[in-house]
Amino acid sequence: TGNWLLVWSVISLALTAHGCPDKCLCHTASKTADCKNRGFTEIPARLPPEIQILQLQNNRIWRINQNAFTATPLLKILDLSNNSLSSVAPGAFQKLRYLQVLNLTRNLIHYIENKTFSFLPHLKELDLSSNSIIRLPETFGNSTGNITLLSVKHNKLQKMERILLESLPNLKVVLFKDNPWQCNCNIFGLKLWLESFLYRGGISDGIICSAPGIRKGKDLLKVPYELFGACPLRTAHLHLGSSHHHGLEHRSSLKHGPHGELGDSGRASCEPKPKPRPVSLRHAIATVVITGVVCGIVCLMMLAAAVYGCAYAAITAKCHKEHLAPVRQHGTPEEKEPFESSLA
């Protein structure tokens, strides 16, 4: 019996070590590959294809190749926290169709490109906290609508696109803490979204303003709507304008330099541009003309109704008078006879 146990132990160890990268520990029972604290600079090769949990935290990984996870399609949990990633190539995770949790905290990521997390239909938790992210895209990618938790705390975000959050309809928890949020017109859409999100029962740690100076330290939800009044016109024209106008405004914003975004004078980047004003003027003139035409038609209809009423009243009166005249003439003698007979 002892010999059989020894043989079985050797076989188990051999199976466990089979296909496992050097310096990693692979556990067959839990389908886990433990590769943390091993000094890796890239995703290790020869990972067991059946693993579902990959622990790569506390390494020096600085890039992710396009085919890094081709051999591990069943991964559900991927922990890449505390590494040296400065960017993530779009499609780097697209082979992980069963991925549910992606931890990218404590890296050096500066920005996230559009569709970076495409084709992750089962992704539920995305943690991007404790990086140096200055910009988030309008979409994380196709098939990312099942994300329930998103953390972007401890980054360098000044604003966040409302369209990104609206593309995540199943969000339950969003963490915004410790970002230099610019509470000007650029964050107005985020304020509206956050109010609606909390009303629906969502959970958030809130947004604390860092600029402009008069709003520093204030909760975004407590900043009155009136303070954003100078900016919606420009926002509307950005959405409604053509790509040509968008390019012109983009070049114009570059001329302002970093102070338009980073300084306390962030309102300068939000002031309505003079060019769109003729459009508003044309709209106003068109509105006045249409209102005048409608009022004229209504007045004509009222005048016609009055004339018709007067004519109808006159005709009715005339007919009534003609009808009563013969009745009165025939009725006079008949009315006198009883009176004269009574005298007799």
C-alpha cells in the first residue's frame, strides 16, 4: 500500500508540473497557475490550457503580446496587478471569452484605447485603479455590456465620457475616488449620469472636484446646475456638428494649451464659440416667422368664424320674423270674438 501511495504521489506531481512554466506553481485541482513574485517581464509561455485562474501580480511585466493568451482560452480570473504596464494593446485579451475578472491595478497605464477589452462577453469586474490614466475611451469594446463593477480610482482623470458609462447598462458599482476631476462643462454629462445611476440603486464613492478653485473639495452632486450654464451650447454643437467642425474645434482647443484643461481657468475651454451663433440666430428667426404665420392663420379663422356667426344670426332672425307675421294677422280677429261675445 505504501508503494502505491508513493507511485500515485509521483504521478500527481508529474501531472501538476506538466506544461507549467518555470518558476510557476500550477494546481490541477483548483485550475490555478501561481506566477506571482517571479520577476516575469512578459506573460509566461507554456501555460496549461485548462487553467482558469492566472496570478501574475507583483512582477515586472511591461507589455502584453497580441497572442499572449491564445493557449489559455478558459481563463476566468486574470490578476496583473502591480506590474509595469504602460499601455494595453486593443485586442490583447480578446481570446479570453470566459474571462470574468480582470485586475490591472497598480500599473503605469496612461490611457485606454477604444475597444481595448473587446469580445469579453462574460467580463463582470474591471479594476483600473492606481494607474496614471488621463483619458478613457467612449467604449471599452464590443460585448462588454455585462460589466457590473468598474473602478477608476487613484488615477489622473479630469473628465469621463457619459457615453462610456451608458454603454455599460449592468453596472452596479463605480468607484471614482482620488482623481483630479475638473468640475466644468465637460463633466456636466457625468453629473447627470451619476444622479440617474444612484437613483436606480447604483453604488458609488462619488466625485470630488479638484478644480476650478472655487469648487475644489466640493461634491459634484452638490454643485448647482446653474454653474454649468455657459457650456451646453458648445457641447450640443460638438455632438451635432460634422467631423470637419470637430477637427476645427480640436485644433482650436490645442491652441489654448494645457491651461484650458488643467488650470483653474478650465471655464475658458467651455465658453461658447462665436461661430455657432449665426445658426442659433437663424433658428430664432425661423421660429418667429413660423409663429407669425400660425398666429395669422388663427386670426383669419377667428374672423371667418365671426362673419359666419353674424350672417347666420341675421338669416335666422329674418326667417323668424317672416314666419311670425302671418300668424299675427290671422290671430287678431279670432282673439277679438270671445271678447265681443262676452260684452253682448
